[in-house]
Amino acid sequence: MPESLPSNPATKPRLQVKLLDERLHDYMPRYATQGSAGMDLRALLDESLTLEPGQCELVRTGLAIHIGDPGFAGLILPRSGLGHKHGIVLGNLVGLIDSDYQGELMISTWNRGTTPFVLEPFERLAQYVLVPVVQAELDIVDGFETSLRGEGGFGSSGRH
């Protein structure tokens, strides 16, 4: 088994976070384990919210996170247990947070399941993952150099 590299806290990016509701001091996003890729985001609700099958609601987090560095972006991703067990996923499938966005993080919450789901105040609802970003420059060309794949797509490389 490969030896894991030690984490260096000095190299971790620092993000500015604005709390839009004082109750969030007790519910700050955090990594559940040292190996966690995402920080849990919680539902900022004053009371339980029942999501009927097929219903989609925009749920507040009460947090504004400013990344600032254009070399990074934030992703809001669903929690796998909520999706698999209850059908609770993101209405936009993945939320992309640009480095210059400074508004409140919102979670488009969709019940794709077949039964109503009750979301409780401050329940863990989604994950926030910080990812590196590389911006590309586009060069207009008349054609591409050939490759083994060519223009094949959607199953062109086989099933197994």
C-alpha cells in the first residue's frame, strides 16, 4: 500500500466566509475526516421542509464564501446517502461557484424519489468542494491532428 503524504496546513487555501445568520456559528462547514474532499453544507431553515416527489426548492445555507483566487472554484455536490437512500439530489446536479462570486450559497434541492422527504433545520444537505481551475485560450483551426479516437463518441470505445 502506498505511503500517504502528510497534509501541510500552511499550503491550504484560505477562504473568506461571511455568516448571514448568527446561528451558523454552531454549524460551520467542516471536513468530517482528514481524508474528506468536501465540507458539509447545512440547510438554513426555520422549520422542517417537506419535499414532495418531483419537487425542487432553493434552500439557503446562510453562508457567503469568497474564493478570490481565479485558480480555484467551488463545487456544490449532493451527499451520496441522501441521493441513494432518499432520492434527494441537486436540481442543477452540480453547483459551480466562481472565484469572484460573493453572494449566499444556495442549494437547489430536488426530490427525485417516490416518497415525500422531510428536511430538518441545519440538516447536512450538500458538500462544498474546492477545485483547481485552468482557464484555456481558444485557437481556431481548420482541422485536428488525427488520433485513435477521432470523432467517435457516446459508446464508440466499446462497452467492456
